[in-house]
Amino acid sequence: MFIEKSVVESIRAIQEGIFLLKVFAPSIASTVKPGQFCNIKVSETNFPLLRRPFSVSDVEEDYVYFLFDIHGEGTKILSGKKKGDELELLGPLGKGFIYNGEYDTAIIVAGGLGSAPFPFLSRHIPADKKIISLVGARNSKLLVSHALTNVNIATDDGSAGYTGNVVDLLKSKIENITGKVRVFGCGPNQMLKALQNFCNENDYDCQISVECAMACGFGICQGCPIDSSDGETYLLVCKDGPVFNSMAVKL
């Protein structure tokens, strides 16, 4: 884990309301794993007080990418950064995806901006595995499929692709996939719960990246608990996750 003074290389809107931030952060770039995140101090003042957590979307040499939308004052400030501005990054944090092992097809299941960690993951999935990306949103304007491989889309309102949610899209496709699959999911907790239930009931290998408000980002504040599957103990999203085996937690 590093506290790294990084420099903004670029920030651009890749679609309406969705921004791709590229920062020079060589220490983090050389150590981060797919599914991990960074806490970003978005201003040089004490407002906002807390750092904001962002999944690492991709890495290119000494540069780290973050994909985000405007969701409050912190991200509004971040969206206004310019080339040459400094940002303080804390990371890499958390536990990422396990992408090695015995499976034939990686199925990525993303809801809304839950697609953010998957470009980085996709580039690390071994070359002998097939990748299928399933991306869902309420409507076509909210779909985010930036830099994903073999994309299939679903919208609740039927404005693009499959009519229904992304877990329903998964159900419609998975029975036709030969060989062993591993499912990787990220998105709103309601979507993740549906994904978790389906995969657990059908004994599919599944990892879910959980979204949660965080303060410290490394377990000191105890502010991001999630119930373990036994119902008697809890884990911390920032330290024990954000990626969990779907059998390990209770959403």
C-alpha cells in the first residue's frame, strides 16, 4: 500500500456523464491487481473530508485509469481536474479477483458502472480462456461497456439489447456455454444478490465485487461491514474484499 502523489495525465467524458481519468502513478501501477481499488483525495483542502474509493479500471505502464460518474461533491470536483493537476492516491487496497485456475469461460456480469474494474481483469484472464461480457442497465443511456470484450447488453426497458436485467441475460446464455465457467460480477447490491442467488443455487463458481461506502479503506475504522454467510460474523469490504466468493458473504 502506498500514499502516492500522482499527476493527472488526462480526463475525458467517454459518454454522457461517464469520465475516464488517467493518472501517472508508477508505484501503484506496478503492484495493483484486478479488482483492487484506490482511495483518492480529490482536493488539496479538507473538503470533502474523506477520500473517495474507486476501482482501478485499467493499467498501462506507469499509468492508472479510473472510470466514474458524478455522484456527489467529491466526484464533481474530480471531474473538473485538468492535465497536470496533482491527486493523492492511497492504494492499492483490498483483495482482487482470482482469475487463474481451472475453467474454460470467464463470464463478466456488470450492472451500470459496475463495469469499471473489468477492462483490467479482462487483460489478465489467461489467453486460453474465452471471455463473455454481459452488461446491463435500466436503459441504453446508462450502459457502460468501455474497453470490454465480446459484449452482450441488456436493458430493463428494452431500449437496447436483451429486454430484462443482466442476471436474466446470464440465465438465457449460460446453459448454452460448454465447459466450466467462472462468473465475475460487479454492480448494485440488488443485482449482485440476484447473481449470487443464481450462481449459488446452480453451483457456478462466482466472485462478486461489492460496492460500499468506505472511510479509511484499509480496515481501521470498521465502517464497511458485510455479513459472512454463516450469519454470525462479519467481514470488511475494504480489507477482506471488495471481491468475495459468492458463497462467503450474505448480501
